[in-house]
Amino acid sequence: MLRPVYLDHAATTPVDSRVAAAMAQCLTVEGEFGNPASASHPFGDAAGALVETARAQVAAAVGAVPSEVIWTSGATEADNLAIFGVAQYYREHGRHIITVRTEHKAVLDPCRELERRGWRVTYLAPDSGGVIHPDQVAAALRADTVLVSIMQVNNEIGVIQDVSAMGAVCAKHGGARLHVDAAQSVGKIAVDFAELGVDLMSLSAHKVYGPKGVGALLVSRRGGRGGDRGRVQLTALQFGGGQERGFRAGTVATHQVVGMGLAFELARTAPPSEVERISVLRERLWQGLASLGGIFRNGDAKRSVPHVLNVSFEGVEGESLLAAVRGRLAVSTGSACTSALQEPSYVLRALGRDDILSESSLRFGLGRGTSESDIDTAVAVVTRAVSRLRKIGGT
Amino acid sequence: MNYSELTLQYFETAAGAGVLTGPDVYRGAAGSRAQGTWVQFDLQVSGGIIHAARFLAFGCPHTIAVSAWVAEHAGGPLARATLPERVQDLSERFAVPMEKRGRLLIIEDAWVAAVNAALQR
């Protein structure tokens, strides 16, 4: 049986074979299997050196310094550490947080939990293109605001936010720290932690051809933009060994961070032509689908990363659309499918799409392995499915 | 979501999708596209006998598959305004999840509306 064409790289990517090989070197007795915190023998020293090399690789890929990298189990844990860590540390300064209605659940759910614990959260509404404007952040800031959390690249629609401008807004405010979830950014757009002037940044390995189960939180040691308001501080969420400067206790998984380090290194050194290639393929996909008519591109195309295309199809029901293509095509709906019944995507609804169009959307995530042939297959499969479902539905 | 083989078979073939025209065609519909599920049946009836049935369905694969099955098994006497098989039996035949069984009631409503249109001619 033929495997479907994989166009879900925004969900996850296959581990690069070079990354997998490097990881394997850290697992068995022939390799560097030691505990990186064991300073009393060469096994620990060797593993520790690999961990620090990986830390430097991650830092170099995103314009940070190695001491700003805190290993986590992924971007979700990094988001949780940033949000709960800042909220807890600065609770005497204020209990107000600003975020966006289109954030990932890894940000929204911690914010809702903080609301249950007495914090106040302002959820900014994006414009119809999915963009948050810096003056919205400025208008929402209050004297008791301690954190602004905004993702750099939206995971459903690929829209890029101007986090640098938001960093400037937060710096002017003085008390508000800026956290940025950049899980979808690395390898797609240039990321410069220092230049952006943000305080905290969440990263993930598995979106960049690295392994699942590892990520990082960057914690600025420069005091944010201008460096004049003191370093951001966090309260740790777990305890038990003091690893990662006390921010994240637990034995560092050498093979995981080595994989993340190399994946980020490969992303940093990838030729710029790859981004252009993906961009051309995405436009080929969009143009191919456009002949169907009754389709809508979700998110501001001028401010979108090249590897994501989110399209709503008029006149078809979302679950049937996905069922009709799933044998040939691995894509996501725009929906957050958290139950047996599909729920309309809260991201697309925040952009003003109605429930039916929010449900009848597909997110195409292109990646390194995507070819012209894959795109042409996708166009043919989706065109046939949509045409057929419209006929069955009498639309 | 996983679907039964029967559901996939009827969803993928959807034989009987379309409309009928003519003086002896009776139509019934229920549901709403805006609500996510809409079904329409056309029945060709003469002499108290259903000779053909077609359907249109906007909805999930279960909705399309069950509508197609109902249209396929619709032939015969126009005796009562009931489905060829009870909703409970259809939900078991197609392994329709409990939370989606309300959609079968929309199919039933559309069917009943079409049969009533024919009975009241």
C-alpha cells in the first residue's frame, strides 16, 4: 500500500538521519551514555561536553548565548515554565497577563489555569489576517501586567507576528516581560533572540527534523531590550537535583539534546534556496487549488512563513473532507480535534471565519522532502474530493 | 476518526447521490448546512410503490454513508413514513458513535418528509 504524501510538517518532521545517528551515539556502552551531571569520571565528562556543545548549537541558531538555554521536554513545557515561572516570581508586582486568542493551547491552557488561580488575562483579538498590532499590546498593558506571551509564527496559519515591535512596547512599559513561542519559527525565518529583544523564548526540536521530547526555554541574561530593567526571573516548577541552573531539575537526556543541537545546527546552515524552493511549492499548491473556486486562504499571505498553507473550502463538511483525502494525503484540518466530534478551529474563528468554513479547512505543511510531484498529487486529490463532496452535498 | 468498512464503502461510492425530476417525484429535506448536517431525499413514486430514490447530503462520512444506504434500500411499497431500517439498527450497522447519532435523526426526518410528501399527493 502506498504511503500518503506527507504534508503535515507543521505538526512534526521526520528526524534527519544525521541527527538520528548522533543521538544513537549517546545511548549504548560504545558511546557517550554517561550522566552529563556526573563530574567524577570521564563518562560524565564526555556526556556533559556533548550537552554543552548542543547548547551552543541551539544558541547559535537563534542568536542567543549558551547560558540562556534551559533544556525542557519540548515547547509545551517551555511555555509552561515561562508562564507559570514568571507569574509566580512576579506575583507581588502584579497578576495580569496579556496573550492572544490564536495562541497554541500550550500557552492558552496555562493562562486559563492562572485565571482559575486569581490572575487576570487579556486575550487580544487578531485582525482578519491573524495579525496582532503592537499598539494593541500597548493599549492592553496595565500597571500590574507582568507578562505578554505571543507566538512568533502561528502553528495553524503560519502568520508571523512582529515580536520585535512588541518587545519595544514591553520595554517601554518596564514591568511587562515578553515571552515568545517560536516553535514554528526555526528553520523557516531568521530568529535572533538578542535582536528581537524578548525575555523568554520557547523552542522545539521536532519541528526542525529533530526528535520529539526535547525543547528549550531561552531565558534572557541581558535584561531584555536595552538591558536596563534587570534580567527576567523565574520560579522553577520542578525540583530534585538543581540541573539547568535550578530552573529544570532532572537528568538531562543527552541523546535528546544532542539531537536538538544538531538539528538546529543543520537548520542554521541550510542553504537559503531551500526556503525559496518551499515558497515556490506553496504557491504552486495554492494556484492549483484556486481553480476549484470557493476557497479561502487563511492568514495574511504577505506575513506568512513559506511552509504553511491553510485553506477553507466552501460547500464541504470538514470531517468528510479529511476522510476523503486521508488515504492519499497526510494533512491536518484547521481544527483542534480534541474529541470524537470535530470542533471548529478557534484560530480560524478568531479570524472571523464562520463555523462551517473553520471546520472545512486543511492545513498543508510543506517540508524538506516535499517535491513538485507531491504538490501535484495533493492538488489532484483535494480537487477530486472537494468536487465530489460538493456534488453529494448539492452545493 | 476511524470508520467501519461499511461506512467507508458507502461514503466512498455514494451511489444514489443526486436528484430526481418529474411529476411523480417527491422531495423531503431536514437539517441545515449552517449547522453542519443537511440531508435531502427525492423519491420517485407511482402506484404506491417507491421506484427510485436519490439523496443529497452535507455532513460527516456517517451521514453520507447512511443516506446512501437508505436511498439504495428505499424501493418497495410506500406504506408508512418510516426508514427502511430503524435509526438504532442503522447506527449499529454503520458503527455510528453515540455522540453522532443525532445526525441519523436528521436523515430520518428528511426521509419522513419525503415519504409524507408522497403520501399527501
